Amino acid sequence: MADDTIQAAGCVLWRRSPVDGELEICLVHRPKYDDWSHPKGKLKRDEDPLAGALREVEEETGYTASAGAPLPTLHYTVAGRLKEVHYWAAEATAGHFTPNREVDRVLWLSPTAARNRLTQPRDRDLIVSLLSTFHLT
């Protein structure tokens, strides 16, 4: 790994719907980029990726989460630099969303609706990976 690689982490945050018990996935809207994505962010210096992922979930969504299975790590280029984002499945355990500087909206969607709403195609495969951890694919 190159020293200038941007290190980040996030989660595919899920819960059981309070209405019908079906699986729902949380997506965040970032007004700076006008995109829909999974909660994620850059790691602090020497921060454990899982700890960073859970911190970012709480900062961006207001929810605490219980980490589950690791999901695929994504690699892509941002402004000419490689970015490596580690992901985990994580169940929302408590909290509520309050709009903030980074995220102005969250949506809890079915897996199919979440896949269709995500801005970046690379993020869609993470939902497939999450579902496979539940043996739903």
C-alpha cells in the first residue's frame, strides 16, 4: 500500500423495520457532493479501521451500531490518489438522525430500493455482500 493512499472506513448500516420487520438499509445524503452513499469517512491517524467505521456511522447518522461481518474493501481514485475504504455490516442499535454539516438526510430503504438510490455503482455490490451474510441471496 502506498503511503499516500487515503484510508477510510464505513458500514452498510441496517435494521429491521419498526413497521413490518423487513430488512432496511440506511443511506446518507451528502450535500457537498449531492450523492447517496453508505456512511463512511477518512480514518484518523493510527485509528483502527473498525473503530473508525463505527465512529463515522455515529457522526453521520446519529446511530450507534453493532459491527457484524466484514464486507469487501473498495479501492478507487479520488483527485489522483488511491482511496481504500474498509466496510463492515453493522446493525443500528440506538439513536436518531439529526441533520449535520456533512449529512443533511438519511433514508431507510429496502435492499432493492437502496441499491437503486446509491449514486456510485461500486457501492451497490456491498448490499449484495450484506445480503449474503444473511443468506438472502
